[in-house]
Amino acid sequence: MLGLIRKNAGSWIIKFILGLLVLVFSLWGIGSFRSQKADILARVNGDKILMESYRRAYNNVMDRYRQMFKGQIPEGLLKRLNIKQQVVDSLIDRVLIRQAANRQGIRVTNREIQELILSIPAFRRNGAFDQRVYERVLREERLTPAAFETQVRDQLLADKLKGLLCSGLYVSDVEARQHYVYENEKIDLAYVAIDPSICRKEVNATDEAISSWYKAHRERYMTEPQIRLRYLAFREADAERDANVTDQEVKLYYQEHRHEYRVKERRRARHILLRVPRNADKKEVEEVRKRAERIYKRIKRGESFARLARRYSEDPGSAKKGGELGFFSRGEMVKPFEDAVFSMKPGQISRPIRTPFGWHIIKLEKIEPARFRPLSEVKKSIVARLRAKKARAMIWDQANAAYDRIIQMGSLSRYAEAHGLKLEATRLFTQKRPPAVIGRNPDILKTIFSLNTGELSSLLQVPQGILVAEVLEKRFPHVPPLREIEGQVKRDYIQEKARELCKIEAEELLKKAKKEGLEAACKGKKLKVHDTGFFKRTDRYVRGLPLPVIQAGLSLYAGKAYPDRVTESGGRFYVLAFRGKKDSDVAGFSRQKEAIMKQILRHKRQTVFNNWLKDLRAKASIEMVTEI
């Protein structure tokens, strides 16, 4: 992902650049695909989508996920999200939108595209667009000029189409009020959680039962393919020792990336927090506010803020330190607290401020103005960054030259012997548990496991650098005999049977609760009835209940106090009971009305556009030419 762009991700166009289909561009002319000779992925109403476009888009998505998960994409995530199909669908949608815009006579001028690109902060220097900065961004990411303005054109076309389709949409006061009431009404639930662990002792795991389980579930114990490699590594860390960085290069980098070294204004404050219970009524809230006012008056009369904080503050993290919170910038505190602090002067003490945590009395201690970190302060990090970049280029040159020679010599070991190099080797490993030197890139692992014994890989980009690998050994999947995995089979058998027993117990409890009430149904059992307290539909954390259980609870009401079935989540079974409801406090509607109306309108616009696009796709002639 473009480093500079990531630093300026506030505007919609930057977010667009960070979307699924990031392609590079030629700024001063309309880019044209030079890959007309390339393979075709699909045809949409006769218009081609090239494999080059797909590969570029897919690789960019993979970069995003690697950055998101710091190089280690969670196992199975890409398969669950069906990333490849998502990329294909996005490319198809772009073509459909472009075709629809043409039919409607909607156009985007080169001037519109150019003005938008010129406004992107990532390509500016000293407030103005800088061609050298732009070219440097491309070089750093090893990108060649292609067709980004086509991307921008497509996005602008989509926006114009959406505006045309949704021009008649509006949100009434009644809609907004109904939405507010629905989102802010509260319910109270009772629940019992039954964990299979309490049923395990009831499972009779005989040898005969385990043997039968093993025979019926043999496929569950199928081993994964395993592979062992020997390899030649070109490591970035080794190349960095030979990568020289000049002062001039450091200075130029600092000048062109100066915005990255801006330090936001910071403020240091103390506070005294008096907590308000989450479900407190107006009377409780007012009582806590009055306590806070009394403390505020004592401070104004000259008593020590720090001493009163140590005595009265209910924030365990800061109370012992006299309420000291240290330095913080905007965006690090809840908004009401932040708004108060950033409107104060040093030494000033606020009247009690309400936040979701309670009432705060705040004292602003010091202000550190926004500034740019000087070159002397960041020089080491810049040198390290430039050295790493040069090292990457060096090892690619080395690896390419070595690979050509290995192919000529016909042997990895022969090449290593001729150059006095020592080949390294891995243990046997699976795709789910690769060694650190290989990393968890699913594409790399798929490539490796497609090789047969004795085969040589292509150049593999791994976390440490680049590898050329040869397969020493490959083991295919098989089902081990019961004697080798008996312990695991027994554990699985007990766990599954315990789950079945607990589900039966939960269903019987629910049936009994509907007749006698949940508390009465639990009498004589080692089960505890919990209470959620009142919570809103928008709450995502309710006394530790999983989200599927919360959603099941929200379907209950006074006329239906119990669900039709038990809810299972995270291996546990939950029996729920409705206890009560609190209507929304409509007094807060006027404050939120404008934001609610905007939210509903955005949702309406997106829904209309998505449905229109879905209908367009259903009527289109879409031919997949190449399998992905």
C-alpha cells in the first residue's frame, strides 16, 4: 500500500485508493491498458476484463490484509471471505457502471479527474502538487504508470449515477423518530449459560464407543500434506549491511515526507471521576452531579486538586497519581472529555463534565503545541527505512542473477557448491504450520505445496527476503491408525457427547421455564440465573454475552418471554427469559435528529444503488473466460 497515501486517508478519494482496485496512473494523459494481448478474465456485455487487471487488484487486496495483520494473515480468513470472487465481482461492477453511465449520457471530463488528483495531499509538497513526489511514490512501491485516472473516472461515474438514481430520496421526521425510538428502547434479560464441561463426567467413554466413533469419523483425522525443503536464502538483513545511505538522500526523503513527522498538539490534564452506573435513572445521575459540584467548589476555594483526586476519584488508573492522565492528543479520549480539555487554558479547572463513564472535574496542566519533528530527531529511522529499501532492491538483483545461473547449471546444490554457499533445510511442515522462514502467505504456501519431490521453486518472496527452494520430501494425507491418535479421538468423543447431553439439558430447562419461570426451573440444579440489566439494541457488550445471544434476546417481549429454542454460541447453550422493557427517552431525539436523518439517507442511497446494480448484473451477459 502506498505509504504516503496511508498517511492521508481522510478524504474519500484516499479511501478509494485504498479500496480493492488500486491501480497506478499516468497523471497528464488518459492511461491505456497496454495488455490488450494479455489473457482475458471475463466478458461483460462484450466488454473485456483482462487478467492483468485482476492480478493487480488481487495483489493489492493481499497487501492490505498483510499490512492489517502485520504479515500474518489468520488461517482460513481469505477462504472464508472468498477474496478472489470479491475482486472479480468488483471488476464486473465497474464495467456495468461504466456501461450504464454511457447509456445515460453521463460523462466525466479530464478536467474533473485532474482537479481531483491535484487535490490529493499525498502528492503535494509545501501545499502544491509535486510531480517528483508523485513519481517517487510510484518508484518506492515498484509501480509503473498505468491507468489510475480511469479508476478515478469510474468512481466519479458511480457517484454521478448514484446521485441521479437517488435524487428523489428523503427522510421524514416520522422515520427519524421511529428509528431513534427503536434504537434506544431498552430490555432486561435473565439467562442461564450451560457449558458442556459440566456434562463430561456423564459421558461413558468405553473402548468400544471410541472405536465406533473413530470408524464413523475417520475423515476428521486425515493428516494434512507435509513437505520438507532445502533452500537458498537472500535475506534483507544481510543486504542492509552493504546498503549505503547518503546524507543527501536522507535530507531529500525528509523534505518529501515532512508531513509524516508532524506531531499533533498534546495536552496534559488531571481529572476526578465520579462514576455513574450504566443503567442509572435521572435521579441517580443528578445525585452524582451534585457530589461532583461540591468537590468542584472545594477546589475553587483552594483545596489541592491532586489530594481530592486521590480521595474521591473513582478512576483506579489515575486516582493514586492525583488524577494525573499524562499527555494525550485529540482522538484519544471520549469526545465530551476531549472537547472540554481542548477548550481550556493551562491551570483552568472545568465544572463537572458528563461522559459515558460519569462526571469528570478536569484540570488542564500543560499544552504542547503541534510541531514538526526535526531531521536530527528522525534521521535514524529515515536511514533505516532507506537502507531497507535499498536492501530489497539488492536482494532481488542477486536472487534473479542466481536463479538464472541455477537453471543453467540444472541443480540448486551444484550452484551452492560452485559458489561456496551452504544450503539450509526445513523440517517437515504443513500449510497450517509453516516454519518462520516461509511465513504464512497463502499464495506462497500454495505454490510450494504444488511442487513434487526434487522440483525447484520460482523466486519466493518471504518475510525475511527471497528464497529459492527445492522439495526434499513430500508426504501425502492419510488416516493414522487408532492406536496412534487414541487420546485425541477419546477427547473428541467426550466433547461431542457432552455437547449433546448439555443441549438436551438446556432444552429441558427451557421447556420447564416456560411453565414455571426460569428461577423455579433452576432450583435443585447447579445453574446460576444471571441478569443483563437494561441494554439498548445498539449495545455490543452485554454482561459478556456473545452477539448471537444478544440478538436472540432482542426478539423477546412481554407477550413472548421465552424464545422458541435455546441459543448456542461459543460451545455454550443459553436459555433466555424476558424481564422488562424501558421506552426510549424521546428528549434526546432533537439533539440526534440531524445525524439520524443523514444516517438513514445514506443507508437508503446505498440500498437503492446496490439493488440497481444487482438488477443490472442479473440482466447482463457475463462470461467467465478464465478460471481463477
